[in-house]
Amino acid sequence: MRSIVVLVFLCLLPKCVLGQGSTSGAAEKVTDNAAKYAAESIVGERQDTVYRYAADGTGSKEITAVLRIQSEAAARQFAVLTIPFATA
């Protein structure tokens, strides 16, 4: 069993090492986007919504947002978050 694990590790190692190529293209894209939105006070980078349903009929909704706050006024706006929810 141990020899199989070592063999799999050695087979996957070159792909992991070679897959870590240069990311200069991605870095250039980030700096271009940063320059494009430099005047904005809030920049939305990502928003994910995940719905989970259980076998007993209950469920939940999870919203995750990544915002870049670039000004003091935006920081004041998001200083206190009000999140509505329904009690059970």
C-alpha cells in the first residue's frame, strides 16, 4: 500500500511542479483592472450564492461577497451591516 502511495505521489509531482508556470499575464490583468476602477469607492470583486437542502426538507442560502473598499466614505457606509433574518 505504501509503495502505491509513493508511486502516485511521484507521478503527480511533475504535474504540480510544471503547472506552476509564470503568472505574469494574470498579474497584468489585475493591475489593469485596478487602474480601471481606481476612482470607484467600492469595487465588487466576487459574489457567490450557495443553496443547501437537507433530506428533512430544511435548507439554507449562503451569500458571500468580496468587496474592495477604496475610500473612507465607503468604509463609513459599510461600518455597520444590517442583516435581516427570520426567526424560527
